[in-house]
Amino acid sequence: MTRELFPGGSRPVGKKRKPKAGQREHEIVMGYHLRELHLDYFREYLFHERRRWRFDFAIAEHMLAIEIEGGAFEFFDVATQTRKVGGHVRGEQYYDNCAKYNEAQIQGWCVLRFSVQEVLNGQAKAVVARWLKRGNGLPPQT
């Protein structure tokens, strides 16, 4: 059973946040993969009240967080005709992510991080399945 805390993948808009326009393809695919693995999950799971940090996907029953790291490469913005760098490799965002992942570990979460490509080609699903088989979660599926 899928439980979405914020239907459509939306999240609150703050000073530095832009509204998220629905789910992207890789988010939909990851949801399908987790359902195929018979996992209940939350989308945009708030795990740190003060900092308002969220996981892209959380399987709370197993304390497993899944983060899909977009924005890792430089790209050309056709609208503005400028080169831009994705948010996950810029200094401030990178440091914030380090703090976020460290705090998650301290709280007992296992954080698995994937690129968009790994989600789309099925590698992320395979890693989550391996994590479960190692005794971290459900018994191996037959």
C-alpha cells in the first residue's frame, strides 16, 4: 500500500524552494519499483522537524531512506541561453545535503542515494532488493 504525505509530490514553498510541479518520471518509476518489492513507502517524508529536511522516499518500517540525486551535471538553459550547474553540486546545497545525510544516519536511517539514470534503468531497484536480502528488511522474495 502506497501512502503519500504530499499528493503529487508537492512540498511547501519557502524562501529558497520553488513549487514542485507534479511527479517526475523517475519518481513515478521509483514508486513502481518499491511496490514491485512489496514495500509501503512515504513520499517527501519529513524526518527533521526543525530543519524541515525530507527524504524523497522513506520506508519507515525499515528506517530506509531513498534519495534521488538530480542536478549533478552542468547544463545549458535554452530559455536564458546560459550554462547552469545543478543544485546538488553547488557549494551551499552540497554542504546542506552532507549535513542532512549525517543527521539521518545519527537518527538511525540507512540512506541509499541514486542518480535519475539508476532509477530509470532499474539499478536502484536492484540495490534496494539487495539491501532487503541482506537481512536489513523483509525476507528474500522467492
